[in-house]
Amino acid sequence: FHFDNGWDQQIAYTWASPRWVMPAAYYSMRASYPTFTIDYLMLDSNFVDAMPPAEDAEHNICSEKHNDPNANCSAAGGPPSVEACPGWFASMWAQQKVWAEQKLAQSKADWQIIVTHFPCGFEASWFNSLNSAHGLDLLVTGHRHDQELWSPKRMGGLTCFITGGGGGISSEASPSPYWRSQWYGEAQYGFYDLTISKATILLESINYDGRVAKKALVYPKALPSDTPAAAPAGAPAAAPAGAPAAAPAGAPAAAPAGA
């Protein structure tokens, strides 16, 4: 783990290759299709692995064991030192939370999807609030090396999945069904296939053998603001289209036709 291991080069490569899209540590993008739109928010959640330098050296981006004592990323806008590293990541996460809430509140897309590294259950109460208050429809995560499709019941109404079973590293447990009792989710190696329309998102967890291990349907999150406010009790009903406007109070009655 190094906090100065070339992350700025990954960002810069966005302008060197049309196949690479990572213009910042966190960013949003709009995908437009003939009948619907999606707003994606990509969040950097690495603050979870940015601990005080003396802690957990094998899982710590800010470790004093693996970082050079003079490591400095200030020229690229990153942490200026090992000591400042944890605070830098914590500050960026705090900024992202404000930014994400503003983006979702402003979104007019049919779907709102967040993608981040750390798995379903991390910062659960905050992600739940994005679902209930701002209409977040789906959370896409990784970190654990398996496939886990979480139902909305586990996330307070928000659908989430962990797609960490690409096979580039050992899985969390043996992929053999014999060891299913040791699995966190429905599969070890595999991928997710999403079929998206204006009305639904079909999630399918595909196992390493091509079998659909689990699937779910996601529907757009309805918010109170999406429904027109009801007229207050006792208010007059709206006039039908084309009807003449009511005369103001005290105005003389209209003459009958032919008068």
C-alpha cells in the first residue's frame, strides 16, 4: 500500500485514451439513451484504508512501513506527507458526501446510480439517506472477492451488489458449491449483467459456469416531490380544460347567450 503509487497518472490517462474514463478521484457522468437517462456518481471511498501511519501496515494506504518517509503528493493535489495522509482522505470523503447529496438533489435523470469500492454495508445509514431523501436507485460496490446481491431489506430500501469475483485474485472461499456454507453471497467468481429500461433494472449475477446464480428487479425510487401536491381540503375543483375562467368576486354576472 502506497498513497503515492501513481494515482494521478490514472487520472491523466483519461486524456490519452478514449477507452479510459477517470477524470478525477470522484466525478459524475450522464448516460443518455433513446428512452431514458442515468446519472452515475463515482465515489472514492479509500478513506476506509487510510489509517494512522503506525496502524495495520498490510491494509493501510498511509502506512509508515510501506510508504517512503518523504512521500509527498502535494504537486498532484494529494497528501503532502505520511502524517497528513489519513486526514487528507477523510477530508476528501467529507467533501464527497456534500457533493453527492447536491448532485442527487439536482438530478433529473430517470435513474441515479452510485459506484464505489467498499462493499454494501459500509456507510449504510448515509447511503440509505440518499435513497430515501434523494432517490438513489442502486449502489454498485466491490472490495470483497465474490458476488453478493443484497436485497433492499438489508439496506433499508436500497438495492446494492458487490461485484468482486472477476477472477484476478483468489476468491473469498472455494467456488465449489460444496463449500457454499462459507460463501457471503450467491457465488465466488462471476460478473453482473444489467438490463436497463426506463421502467426497471434487471440485475443478473452470472456464475463462472455461465449460470444465473441470482437475479433481482430494481424500480425507480419514488420521492414525495415526484407527486403533485393535493389541493387543500375545501378548495374548489379545477375547471375542466377550455372552461371559462371564474369571474372575480363582485363582478357582474355574465349576460345569458342571446341577450
